[in-house]
Amino acid sequence: MNVAAASPSPVPDAAVARYLEHVTVARRLAPRSVAMISDGLSRLQARCEQGGIPLAQVQPHHVRTWLARLHQGGLAPRSVAIILSSWRGFYRWWGREGGVAANPADGVKAPKAPRPLPKALSVDHAVALAEHRAGVSDDAPNPLMAAALAARDHAIIELLYGCGLRVGELVSLDAVASDEAIGWLDLQDATAHVTGKGRKRRVVPMGDAAVRAVREWLAHRGSTVPAHEPALFLTRQGTRLSDSQVRTRLRQAALQAGLPTSVHPHMLRHSFASHLLQSSGDLRAVQELLGHAHISTTQVYTRLDFQHLAQAYDAAHPRAKRKG
């Protein structure tokens, strides 16, 4: 989603500039989040300039009108919601600073967007991918390096599916815990220590398969594959593996394993959550393991779980309505 493509570029208001500095420095939001907030506030400034309305005098009816026009102009509901969130956050901060008496975006709702179900693999396909050991080694210069890369890719898949990690959390892992490390693994305790969204730390248990896979990769790391930095997962040149490289390796591994669909890292996170919920029925536990701030984010997997049950009913129950 690119909400910044058609955004205007008015001269920054002093309050807007200070708020962008606040979210960048004090809140330490990710660059992409700051860019989306900046885009939303640029749109707000443009509307104020067009209407001759100072930022401090914007009222709720202005906000509703401007959001409606954005939606009518073809902007997707999710994009409109992101823009509204940037306005609400700005005025909330400005109110604390004494710039406005009330937040004109409070109580204003964005248009509802359909919430698609997350795409998850079946248990059989997820296990087949995790157990596939050929690896993606076309770029390996020799058999020893090929074995090392295969071990690395296997460990990556086991952690993504076995621990439900985000790809950003995975590539941020260091081989050894330290004060500077964003994330690391404790193989003795079988736990993954990661830093997720909002810089929130959490500890996730590792299964035996993931521990074995990581140990196998560590046997190659630093000997077969040079280790030029503390990253757990390295390229064959010895540098930290990137998000995009993990996506490429995973897509190729799924193809080699004979899966009928393209696989991306977040699909394995969805599969982790869906399969865990199907087995345990414990939504709160799944929420904690995923690192979701709100239970409503995790509840989407109950819909996925019901879809799974409905398919089983349609396929097996003698009184189910059958098509064709």
C-alpha cells in the first residue's frame, strides 16, 4: 500500500515538524511509519490551506468532510484509516503541548474495510516444507557451502513456523546475547528472545525441531560461512541476511518441496497461529506468543479456525449441503 504516492507537499507547519521529530526520536517509530504519518499530515495541511483554516481551528465536521472526499476520490478504506490515525495522533500530542483544547479527530470513524482472512498453509504442507531438506543452494560455490546454506534455510523455516516469528524479528537475531542485541536465542532454555512492533520484547518457546535445526546451522556458521558480524543468519559472504533474501529463499524452498502455493514468511506466522489455535483453542496464549497488543488482532484466527471446521463438515458430514 502506498498512501504517499499522490500526497501534497505543503510547507511544514512548526507544530507538524515538532510532532514528526517526536515520533522519530522520542517514540522511535519505524521509518515507514514516520513516512505514513508525514504523508497524512501533509494531506491535512493541504486541506487547511485550501479552506483557509488554521490547523488549530480544525473541527470534527472538517475532518469528516475531508476523509469522505479522500474516500470518494478512490483512496482505499485502509489508507483513509491510516491518514485519520495520523491526524488523531497529531492532535492528541498537540493537545498535551497546549496547542489545541480538543482533538477534532476524536470520535471520527474511517470507512470500514473488508478484513481478509490470513492465508495459512495446511498442517501437511507446513510440515512438508519444514521437513524438506534439499535447500536452495544454486549459488553455492561448493558442496560444503551448499550443505551450510541448506542447514541455514532449514533453521529459518523451523523458527518461522515453529515460533511464529515475524521476518524482521528473525533477521534481527544475533548469534549471542549481548547488551546491543535486538534479539537472540537461548538454546539451553529453548527460547527465542525477540523485539517486535513498538520495540516490545517477548520470549517465545522453541520446539525441539527448531533447536536441532539451529544447532546444525551454528555448526556451519563461522567455519563454512564466514561471520563478519554478530547476526545469527548470514549470507554466504558473511553479512546479515535481509528480509527480501529470506522471502526469496522461502519461496524457492516451497517450490522445491512441491507445495502448490507460493509461500512468504508471514504465511508461516499465520500457519503457526492457526495450527496452534486449532489444537489448543487458547486464544490468549496465541496472542502472547504472537506479540499482539490487542486480542482483536488475534481473533482473526478464530475465523480461520471456523473456516477449517466448516470445510471438514462440508467434506465429511452426511447431512452437509453438497454442491454440484
